[in-house]
Amino acid sequence: MRFVLYDQTGRKYPVKKDAVRTKFGNVKVDKEGVIEQDGKVFFAARANLLEEVEGFKMGGRPIYPYDSGVILALLGVRKGTKLLEAGTGSGGLAYTAWCWGANVISYEREETFYQKAKENLSNTDVEIILGDVKDCVKKGYFDVVMLDLSDPEEVIPKVSECLKNGGMLGYFSPVITENVKNVMEDSGFIDIRGIVLDHRVLRLKKHIGIEKESLGYPGFFVFGRKAECFKVLRKHKKLFS
């Protein structure tokens, strides 16, 4: 269990071990509630999902819960969902999915990211594999496939074989091209849609307003549903066109 600690001025400190250094000295934190030390008052609370992911050792660009929550909801992830991820990065999305009760297998090609994700997810049963997702041999096994990598056009035709008919595939990226949609269509996906993920910080001061900077990194999310019959129909149409 991880905590966050507030000092008497309201300043927040992430607690990664059993103690944290504050402006008023080191404070031991092993439970929730009020802590009194050297005439100072502190308050410890259990970290929420966002605070836990923010405390991860960062490898690849993280997908924080304010993005991964939307992504997982659109992909229909719930308790018991079999999720295949390509591009573990720091493990943010995999951790959120695990907290939701999903069974997660995640592939990471970069060893540095793999090692950091293993440490970040050490208290979960997420299976992290150092390698290429195209080597996955679980055909028709997964309910959901989620991609966060630089070459989706090369990967989608292969990983679609691992996805159950009717399952969902999603792709997250800071940039997007029409080619991704075309490859998804050729691989038998329908109802392909896209959204922009760009959250703004709301300033809650004397004059409420929206801050100029974004919360996290703006990105694009494209998703669709696998339907084998449409792959056959499209191929048939091409043959007789």
C-alpha cells in the first residue's frame, strides 16, 4: 500500500517507502490518519490510482489514469477481461487495467522499459514479456488488444489473430495517420472510431479558469471491433471489383 502525506500547510508528499522527507523533517508513515510529530500535524491518506501511477519509475511515455480510464472503458475492459497490451512503457495502463480486474499480458521490446515496468508492477500479477507482440501465439484468446507503439500498421494484422471475434482493438499515439484505419479495415475491423485525449487543468482560485498547459500529453486514440465476416466480404469485393 502506498500513501500520500499532507503537512499542516496542505502541501502533499508521495510516500514511496515507510517514511518521507518533508519541509518539517522526516515523517514515518505506516497507516492512514493524523500523525503528530514535533508539534506538527500531518495527515496520511491512501494514494489514489493517479497518485500511484505518478509514483512509478518512468520508462516510456506513461498513459495516466485520466487517459487509460477512458481508453479501457471504450474497449469494454472489466473484471475478467483478457487483455493483450503491446508497449508496456512504465506500466500505467496495465496497472489501471489490473486494478479494474482484467487479466493482463503485456509485451515490451525495450529492455530498459521492461525492467522499470517489472519493478512498477511487482505487486501485481500482470505478465510482462520482453519481446515482440507479433510472437504471441495465443490465437483467438484475448477479449481486448491495446497498442501503444510506433509501428501499428505492421503489428495490427498479426495481433488481430490473437483477438476473439467481436473483440476490441485500440491504438494510442501522439500522432495519427489515415493508414491505421485502412489497415484495421483490411484486418477485419468495423465501427472504427477515434477521439482526442486532451485534458485541461482547471484553476480553482479566486477567478476560476482553465490553465494553458494540458494535463499529461495530448494524444489520439483509435479503436474498433473485430468482425471476421467483414474481412471476408472486403476480400471478396476486391476480387470482383
